[in-house]
Amino acid sequence: MIAPNASEVLNLVGFITGTTLYAMLLALVLRGGPDKPGHFLPLATAVLGLIWNFGELTAYALPRLGYFNESIGLWAMSFPALGLLAAVVVHSVARALPRGIVITVIAYGCSIAASVLHLQTVITGNPEPSSLAFLILTICYGLMIVALGVLTRSQANGQRVLWVLALALFAVSASHLGRFHAAGDGWAVELIGHHAAIPLAFAILYQDYRFALADLFLKQALTLIALVAIAFTGYNLATMLPAGPLAAGVLMALWVGTSLVSPWLHRRLVRFVDQSLLGRMDYAALGAGIGQALQSKNSIEGVLDTVTERLAPALDAQRVWWVEDGPDAAATPPKTTQALVPVTDQPRFVVKVGELTGGRRLLSDDLALVKTVVGTAARRIDQIRLTNERYEVRLREEEMQKLTAEAELKALRAQVNPHFLFNALTTIGYLIESAPPRAINTLMQLTALLRGVLRSEGDFTTLGREIELVEHYLKIEHERFEERLRVRIDVPPALRLLRIPALVVQPLVENAIKHGVAPSTTGGDVEVTARIDTAGGVDRLRIAVRNTGAPLQPAAPPDATDHVGVDNLRRRLAGHYGESASLTLTAELARGTVAELVLPLAQAAGIDKDDRDAQAVAGRTGRR
């Protein structure tokens, strides 16, 4: 084995690096498939670059280190690949130009001519590559730089600099190779002379596969190149030391240090490529921002639209859309990927990502972003569905309560006490024989009472109309009890316009007569009053029904159905006003039994016929 110098070690490392990079590129191109026009250009780049680097590695670098005998045949076979690489660069640059086909043909012509001259050396047995071939390549591509520079004046500066530099390096490389590796060349000259294929590959990929170059190739390539540079620098430092344990220790320390620093270096390079070259978004911040945006959406469509709108620019996708999962979802398969939104209940949805721009392909972090975002969307959709279900349940409960209240009111209107009707008709029959005029008047009162009770005005009426019903009822009962029933009604005219729930006073008066006056042999007084109570800074309407007949019993009588009307009345008040209204039954020593209604004055005064439903909902909300 021959002791290597720095230039030979550099060539060995350079060709190994070049072979590895082009093998990676070939794998990426083959994995991507011919999915767009111009696919053959990166494929040709990978194949030609691999042939050049592998050929130089086996025919030049390894023999220089004493591993193989030098083979001019293998050496000359690799030169056509390098020449054709330059032609591919010109092809990728010139194909969009008005006269690009002419320049492309000239470039391929020069490279093919040089390749023929190199192959001729193998056929004739000449031990050296063709100097004329290298001269043709140097002159041809030197002039090609000038021609392309004139034709691409409007091209972006960064793009022009890349391919101009690549072709210039190739021209220098051809000049160097044409001198057949002059002795004494330093490592810098060797680097430019033998490894111009690397910038050529970058120039080709930059034309149409810019994102793929940076995202799929450049990250790994820069990491590999950085590690190689660190290793080469460390090797040069170690060779300056005298052979012995110290040099071996330094090499071991450099090897361990390189192994430890490589993950950190790769992360730094990935961040540099993502943020500086690609301008990619911070996926952590993007995911958090999408999560915050979804919290302000109150519809499933709004959530999914926000997801697709945010993902499209982040992934450089031409289109991101969503469809409902099912047989029709597979009718238009995505060109890139799709993700199921994992909601709890049906229907489920699928987010689809269309074709990406700039030659980009989705990597693991891109797929992780999509998975995270659709997971966040699924949780928000579940929240919206749960909220909507609760709201619908509440609406159904309110509707049921409303229907129940209406049914109770209809039942209350229809349940005119049969005993009262029997007694009223008996009284009218008696009066027909003894006092016909009074019988007619009583019959008219009964007619007016039934008409008022059965009249459909909704849940609310005025206090004045409620008192009219009470007056009709008391006049009929007065014909029955005569002097045993004494009535006093004290309701100021100003309060008679207030709106109150229908049939809340008449049942109390009926109970006062049934349980107070009727059982008493001496009868009793029935008093109906209404007043405004401002105690505690809150205005309330107080309606009291007093009777001085039989005292209030502490326990319900055996026939507890007599109190069903009072219980129904309490439920109706709770349905309308919640805890703001009340009905109490108390016994006063001096004034008998008192049934008192307390209603919020603001609600009692402010309800009109069109606001009955709103009042009912407000009352139920207040109750909760």
C-alpha cells in the first residue's frame, strides 16, 4: 500500500462521496417515478454521475493508493459520462429558450464527439485519455456559458449564478483533466478538477426539481459533505502529529466527536434548508395556529375549510380539499395523499392533498403535520356535534315543556268543575220556577264564564280579563249561596292592563269557595286584591284571594285531587317565571285563609301576545 498524500485522500473521499450522493439521487428519482415531463433529466444526471464517480473511484483513486492496478480503459470509459453531464445541464437550461434546441444539440454534439475520442483511446490502446476531447469540452462549454448568459438575461440571478458556476467549474475540470493530472497539483486544484460533477448535479436539479433538491437531496447531501469535511480536516490534523499513541488517540477522539456531533449537525442543516432555502413554515407554530383558528369555528364545514386553506400553502399543494367519507370518496383519489378525519360519530370526512408544486414530495414531518391537523379538526368537530346535540336536546325539552304547559292550560280550560256545573244548573233550574229573570241573568253569567274559560288567547291574558272571569263565577255562586257569600274585589284599573298567565286567579277563587265558604254553615267573605310591591327594590305584582270560611286544613283531605289545580298552577308559574314567581297558601287568624300569587312586575307588564314564547324560554332559563 502506498502512503497517501492529502490530494489522494481528498480524491478518494470525494469520489466515495460523489458515488454515495448520486446513488441517493438515483434511488429518489426511481422511487418518484416518471410523474412529470423532463423526468429523464434527473434520471440521466443520476446515472451519468454514478458512472463518472464510480469509474474514477475504481480506475484512478484506488490504484493511486495501491489497491488496484491502474486501468486506462475504465478511466477512459468514465470520461464520456462527465462530458454528457454538462450537456444535460445545458439541456435543462436551454429547453425553455427560443433557440434552446440549437444550443442543446451543439452541447450534446460536443459531448458525444469528446466521448468518441475517449473511446478511441481504448480501441487504439493509447495509455492516456484524449487531450483533444478535453480541449473540445473546454472551448465548447466556455463559449456555451457566454451564449446562455446572453439568452437568459431575464432569468433570476440566483438561478443563473448556479448553472454558470457549474459549467465554469466543468470547463476548468476539463482543462485540468486534459493535462492528465499534472504532478504537484494541490488539493484545491484536485478538488475542482475531479469533482465538478457535484455542482453539475445541483444545477440540473435546480431547474425543475428545486424543492426535491433541497428537501429530499440537499439535506442528506449537506450532512454527508459536512461530515466528510470534518473527517478530512481531522485526518489532516492527525497526520501532522508524529506516529504513535498520541496520533491514534487524536484520531479516536475525532471519530467519537464526529459521531456525537452528527445528529446535532443534521438538525441544524435541516433547519437551515427548511427556513432559509425553502422558506417552510414552522410546523409546531402552524399546528398551534390552526388549533386556535378552529376554536372560533362553530360549524363542521367551517372547521374543514379552515384546515384545507391552511394546509395548501404549508404543503405547497395546488389544491387541498375535503369530502365526506363513503363510496364516493374513492371516486377521485388524491394525487399525493389523503387523511381520514377521526371523528367519533358518522359521517366521517377525508382530507385530500392534490399535486405538489416545485417537485416537492411529502416527507414524514409533512405527513405528521397532516395527521396532527386532522386530529385537531376531529376533536373540534366532536365538540361542535356535542354542543349541537345538547342544544337540540334543550330545544326539545323546552318544546316539550311548552307543549306540556299548553296541554295543561287546555285541560284546565276544559276541566270546569262538574260539581260547579251541576250546582249552577240546579240553581238555574230552581230560579226558573221561582225567579225567571234571575235565572236568565245567571244563565248569561254561566255563558260568559264558559266563553271566557274556553277562549283561546294563548298562555297569557290581562289581569282585567281574568278578573272578569272571576266576577262571572262569583255572581253564579252568589245565586247559589246568596247571603252566605260576600264578595269584595279590589283591583285598581291601572293594574288591569298587566299581562299575566291565563287562568291563575279563577282556580284560587274556586278553591276558596269550595274549601272555605261551602263547608261553613255561616258562609264567608271572599276578597280578591291586587297591588304592587316594591320591597327590596324589585317591583312585583301581588294577587291575593282571601276567604273567611272554614280554616285551612294542615293535611290534604282523602280526595287529594281537589289540590291538583293548585299543583298545576305552581308548575305553570315555574315554567313561565322560574323561581321569580310563587304561590303560597297561608292561614291568618283574623282574616282566614289567603292564597297569594307573586309575579315579577317587569315580566308581567312587558309581555304581549307576540312574545309569549320568548317569555316562556326566558322563564325557564331563569329557573335553571
